[in-house]
Amino acid sequence: MPAGPNGSASPGRRRFLAVGAAAVGAAATSQLWLPGAARAAEAPLPEGVFSLGVASGDPLPDGVVLWTRLAPEPLAGGGMPDRVVQVEWEIAQDERFRTGVRRGTAQARPEYGHSVHVDVRGLRPGRVYWYRFRAGGRLSRVGRTRTAPQPLSSRTPLRLALASCQNWQQGYFTPYADMYAQDPDVVLFVGDYIYESAPSATALRRHEGSGEPYSLVQYRNRYAQYRGDPDLQRMHAHVPWVVTFDDHEVDNDFAGEIPQDPDKQTHAAFVNRLTAAYQAYYEHMPVRATSIPNGPHIRMYRRFRFGRLARLNVLDTRQYRSDQATGQAGAHDPSLTMLGAEQKRWLLDSLHGSDARWNLVASQIMMAETDLLPGVGKKWYYDAWDGYQAERNALLAEFRRVRNPVVLTGDRHLTMISDLREDFADPASAVVGAEFVGASVSSGGDQDQAAFHAQWDPLKGDNPHWKLIDAHRGYHLFDIRPDAVEARVRVVDTVRKPKATARTLATLRVSDGRPGVRPA
């Protein structure tokens, strides 16, 4: 999605009409940029009101969502007065805001934690923009964002960073410093943005609070703590993000409205927990109004188009799934679903109706098989797609009729890069796609590499579809072009210190028209 020099428009288009903007979940007004336009009346607010930074997300060819949340006391519920606050926003073609594009006002409402989501439209495709907010006499940091390319563009390359699993207690978020330097066009975050675990006295960085979050205020405080990480905050302000959640944003290994420990959480109590967790998630993510929660439900599966080069299908593998199987017979049960009927139809319609060169699927949990038993027999993780094999196999069969399917995944805290086979019970079955399971940002901490390989290398013979496995912390960086997807596994030497050294562990490639992963 690169723009021209400095992302600027030609002098003859320094000001242009836009079709509209809306603040998600709150009333808003917007207008042409006019220097010196009257500013809304401002009541003084405390310093640090923009302590959580700014972000953008869900890029379209003509628009993007701009986000902030007013929180002068971020770990104490926010610290805002119980009233609506007017927030000004502005977006420009340059970092100094000399060539303005749009401006407007939004309402930061207490019932949404004083978060602001502005869905700006009328922007130009494939452009870099800068934005900022102002409230109560306070000015936010400047953010930078990009729009998606023109819908018919087929040769504009895309650089995408894949991240997941950032546990505050297990390490600093040092991979984001290197990600910032690599300057992706968009970040895809596929789950475990926060962890719901209680504070640990032995943790490197201790979780706030006194236990797991259950209420809305408790989830707000946990998100605010994570949002305070400087590397994460800087990355959010640098490029747009596309996000979805996995389990730890609510409760480990939950399925639909079933908690991991139903003997300890009643259905009614867990529904209340889901309602709080989803609202806090929405309040802290740069997503559109389609993701405003409805009680214990939130719509997160959606698609994005980057010209005719790539279509990105973002899944929700938590809300609509059946409860996990408890044995191998259950894993083969055709009645079990990961996606639910509606989302499955949506995904297949999107894949088969796509005119994109690359069809990307963001799946929170691993799709390729992980056989944990050396030698004869099988042993699986039932929370992953291995626990829903009938639906997985049906989906992989559909991949044979999809151009260049590539699955981008998190959850595992490991790099696990695999060929996707039509039937993992038959190692000779057709390769129908590729999967990249990204390394965690910090979850797992600085792992013992020798111990990892002693445990996992003996399993390679039982998992011949694996192309690379590794236990460093980091992320994956994809350069997507018409002829190939080049993937770099970027890792850091430590997450136990605020600074780290990054390197490329491996470079792999998926070529147009040739399913599977190969060395670059």
C-alpha cells in the first residue's frame, strides 16, 4: 500500500470534498479542513488524558478507523468525569498538519469508557495520512495511517506483519520495536492481545489488580495496562491494524458461552463475563461500528481487500464453536463446528467469489495437524483445528478450488510453518495451501531452545508437513507480490529486557500457483 513521496497528494488536490465520517458508538460531525475553524468549547481535562495513545485500523481504499480513549488514570477505570466529552479529530497529508484533509468532533461517552472510534471516509486510495485528537485543551500524539490500494490495483505490493500472544507478565513487547523499523503497511493481530491471568509475584512485569478480570472495569484496567507498553503504543500509532481475538481476551480455552471451568463459572456468570470482556475489547480496538457488542456477542469476522492482489478473511474461532472434544472419536465428530454455519458460508462465499491473487485467512488457532505422539498412533490438541477435523477437512477440500490460499495463525507461542494437506491422515494427499503460525510477541518468555528441540524435533517424522518449527519470540513479516509471498521470521534475542536485538531466523516463499511452502 505504498504512497508517493511523503504520501502527499498533488498540489491541485490539496483540499477535496469527502463523503462523510462517523464516530463509532457516538455522535459526530465532520467537515472540510478549514484552517482557523472554530473549536468546540473545551472544559479542562487532567494531564495524561491521552495516556493510552492513538491507533488506526480496518483500512479501506477510501477510509480508516481512528481510535483513542481518554484515560488520565488508566489503571483506575480511566479517571474521567461521568459525562460526555467532546473530542476533536483531524487528519492531514503531512506530519505537521499543514495540508489538512478532514476534521470533525466526536463524543467520548462514559458508557463506552470514553473511547472514540472515528470512521473516516472520503480519503484517497493507497495514501499515507497523519491524524491527531484534541480534548479539554490537551493534544494527543500524532498517528500515521494508510488507506488500502485502489480496488482494481493488482500490482501494488503489500507488506503485512503477523503478530499474536503478548503476555505482559512473561516479557516486554520488544518485537514491536523491530516491526516498527520494518515499516509494514498493516499489522494483523490474531489473538491474545491481553491475558486474563491473575498477578504473579514472580512475574517479570506483574499484572495489575488482585485476580483475574471479570467486570467491565477490571477488563478496562487490564487493557489499559497493556496499552501502556511503549513499543506496542508506538506501533499502533505507526500503521493501521486489523485485529481479532482468541481466548485470553476472555477466558482460557472458552468455547461459545462455555468457560474452561463450568464447575466454577455458572452460565449466567460467564455470560456477564463475556459481556464485560467484549465491551472492553471493542473500547480498546480500532474497529468499526459493526463490532459494537450486543451483550455477550460481538461481530468480528470480516474481510478486507488490498486491490486484486490480496483478500484477507478474518475469522472468529471462539464465539461460534462447539465445546472442545475430549477424545479422538470426538475430534472426528461431523457435528462439531469451529466456525458455525453462518460464518462458514460467509468464508466459502468469500473464497470462491474472490478475484484476488492471494486469499489470506486469519485463523486464531492452528489449522495444520500437530501429532504429539511419536510413532504409531495420534495425539492432538483438541482446542485447535485438530479437534474439529471433519469441518477442517471439508474446508481444506474447498481450498483446491481457491487461488493461493494462505492461512495466518497465532495461539501456539511457536513458529510452526506448514504445508496444508487435503487429508493429514494421508501424508501423500494433495498440498492445497500454506500456513504460517506466528511466533508469540512475549508469551512463553525467553524459551530454552535446547529443551524445545529435544521435545519437538522427535515429532517431525510424524508431522512431515512441517517446514519450520522454532521457539523464539517475534513475529512474521510478509512481502506479498503478484508472483509470490515472501515470509521472513523475525525473532528477538530476549523479551526479559526493554531492548532487544532482532534478526531474520528464516525466509520462506509461497509461489503463485504452487501450493505449499518452500525455502526462499
